Amino acid sequence: MKRILLIRSSAIGDLVFASPFAAALRSRYPQAHIAWLVESGLEGLLEADPCIDAVIGWPKAEWKRLLRERDYAGLRRRVRGFAAELRAHRFDTAIDLQSLLKSGWLAWLSAAPRRIGLGSREASGLLMTEVVPAGGTPGRISSEYLHLAERLGLDTTDFLPRLTVGDETGRKAAALLAGYGLATGAYAVLAPFTTRPQKHWPEASWRALAARVRNELGLVPVILGGPADREAAHRIAIGARGAVALAGLTTLAEAAAIVAGAALLIGVDTGLTHMGSAFATPTVAIFGATRPYLDAGRAQTRVIWLGYGCSPCRRNPTCGGSFPCMSDIDPDRVLAEARAALARHAAHSHCPPEEKAA
């Protein structure tokens, strides 16, 4: 492999899970040109990774707009232009980490003569030259990508999520926090928001937790999310002295930098929460209707999952919208896990290097 295209175009959490793959490739092929294809708007999460030479934005949203407007000629031109851009890289290998028809088609569009799919679904295997059956250790973070890396003979030492914050991004995030009187290690990130209601923890529980994080742990709650989450973030911040609602006020890369500098992260099953493991930030991850992992590979990450018989239901809840798998988790439990995460992090920080490695 000399010129390699990795395809995992979305979503944020899955990009975090797949993030160690580039380092595994770089270790095995130190002189290779490695590019990663993502949907436009997500490039900032990967651009500072020293193991990645190029991040290619796929303008999916623009293509969908042209399709809605029935501008088929414009869409055809955009697709042809993007295909020419991909082929100009002269990739010899494309690795489809997403395993869907759209990602398989992107691999095929690159014209790479070797196209490797991971457990290819939706007939995407027909567009591959090789398909590695899906596998891995259930419940272990990044397990499926570790499985593929092992099958390809890559270096899987310390195969855990890893993200890098660029210098300029770090400065912007620090300046934003400084405007609220916050410095690295003085705050706790709360990540309450995600795309599906069955993954939400009740807002009242978040409000109670935010106040206790401030009063009992001495950390200022910083609430992250997207533009649509601004009002909810402000509601959660009420009652927690000095809490800062930054939902919708950061770029994705800046949010990652804020997670990297946090003393603690508490969140539901969402991309921001999974970043905690990537930065080895003490993290409490709250799962209910989904259960992507119980083993985060890091002592300072604590996972709460009640293990009800109906969970994980993923996209097919049977509880009529009450979601007891989430609502039955009380702030006392979350705060106790937060204390444990902080204690493990402190103990790990003072271990001798050889003990840390073990």
C-alpha cells in the first residue's frame, strides 16, 4: 500500500471509533500517502492528525440539494468533478470502513484497483475486490476496526480512539473559555444532546447533575452541543452557578479541544462523549437504548448501562416512549461514577511509566 484512501464518512462517534486506524496504517506503511474521506463539515475532526496526509470532504449535502431541486445536470457535473478529484490522488488501495452502499460506491469512484470492505452490507461487497468478514470483541470500543487492522497485518498496539487538536484550534478554544474565566482543568463538559430521543437522559436529571458537579466537585459545567440545542443547554445551565452553555457556539474541532482540556466529561451516546476516550479525559458515558461498548479501554472511562431486557432496542423501542433504561439512572449514580473516573485518572497519572503501559 503506497497511496491509501480510508472511507468512514460519518457520523462523529463512528469517526472517533475508527480514528486509530490511520495510526495503525502509518506504523505499518510509514512512507504511504494516507487520505481520509468524510462528509463536508466533519474535516476538522481529522485534519490535525499527523498520521493523515489529506482529508477529503465529500459534498453530500450539496448533492442532496441539487437532487431536491431536480438540477440533474448540475449534480452530474459535481459528481464527475468529485470523481476526477479522487482519481487525481491515484490511490492504489481504498478501505471502506463504513460498509454501506454509499461508502462502497465512493471507494469504487476512487478507481483504486484494490478495494477492501469490512463486512460489506447493502450489496457494497459487489464494489469491492476484497471483503473482510465483520468481527471483533463485542462490547470493546473500536473492536470492529481493530479486527480489520489485525486481518490486514497492521500494528494494533494501543489501538484506541485518538484525536489531535491543531494549534490554532487549541488557541481559539482557549480564548473562548477564557472569555468565561475558564482555564484547562477547571471545568466539566456535559454532552446531553444526540439525534434520537431514546438516547436522551431527562433534562431534569441534567439540571440536577449540573448543580452538583459545580457544588460538590468544584467544576464549572460547560454544556456542548449543536445550534439546535442552544435553548435546552441554557435551561440545563440554570441553577448551576457559573455554568456555561456553549451549544452551537463552537466548531466541531473547537468542541474537541474543549473536551481535551476538561477535567471531566459526562454525556450520553453521542460523538462528543466518545471523544473523552480519545483524549483520555475522565469520562462517564450514559447508555440505554444503545450499547456501543462497555469496555472503553481506559480506566478513567466509566460506562453506565442498566442492562434491561429490552435494551439495547436501538431504533425500535418497545416502552412507548418512557425509556426507563435512561430515566431510571439517577444523578446520584452518575455523580458516583464521576468521582470514580476522577480518582482513577488521578491514580493513573501518578503511576510509573511501566505500570501505565501495563
